Amino acid sequence: MYGNLKRGEDTEQMGVIDWANWNTGRFPELKMLFHVPNGGKRNAAEAARFKAMGVKAGVPDLCLPCPRGGFAGLYIEMKYGKNKTTDNQNEWIRFLKSEGYKVEVCWGGAAATQILEEYLQQERTILAAGGK
């Protein structure tokens, strides 16, 4: 499906994005689903540039900034195989949950699409508008 890419976390996430693109008719909010480019291997110069731009280790892979079911939005950390969350990821997960976000760790694309579908079927959460 993705050329010669070995099946793993990246290809599973690509499948989630493909699913989201195909399902925007059912759930228009999926147009707002985005990837947080915090992972990956980079050379030292590029890593320093990304850090200066605000990249932070441990932020979950996917974000859907749509309030549903009493949550401010949804974050998904993708995993594949025997991968486990890192200390930085666990810290972000705890922080985001404490701020009212739903956060799920999903092993594989099928789990992530199920979470997205269940989340979007919940009532819209009305948040107070801020500032003037």
C-alpha cells in the first residue's frame, strides 16, 4: 500500500489518515485531524532547528482538536508491535488528561480508527469562549 515501506507505526498511522480522508463525509471534523511531527530521526542541525521551533519530545502523534463527550479534544499516540510509551510520552499523556483532553495509546491503525469513530459519535462539548 505504501510502496516498499516496512509495516510499522508509520504505515499504521498513514492508514489512519487514509481512513480519515475517506470518512470526512460521515465526520467532517476529520478534516482537522493532524500529525504532530515530533518523532523521527534527524541530524543534529535539523534537530536543533526543530527544537527552536517548539518541537517537544513525547507529544502524541495525532491530534483532533474537536471537543466531544466532555473532552477538550482527542490525542492519539500510535504504537506498533511491542513498542511501549516512553517516559516523555507518559508525562505528556498525564498532562493532557489533566487539562481535559482524551488521550489514547493505540496499537495499530484499526484501534485508532475505532477510537476516532467512537469519539466523534459523542455529543459535541460546548466550551466557554475565551477573551474579547
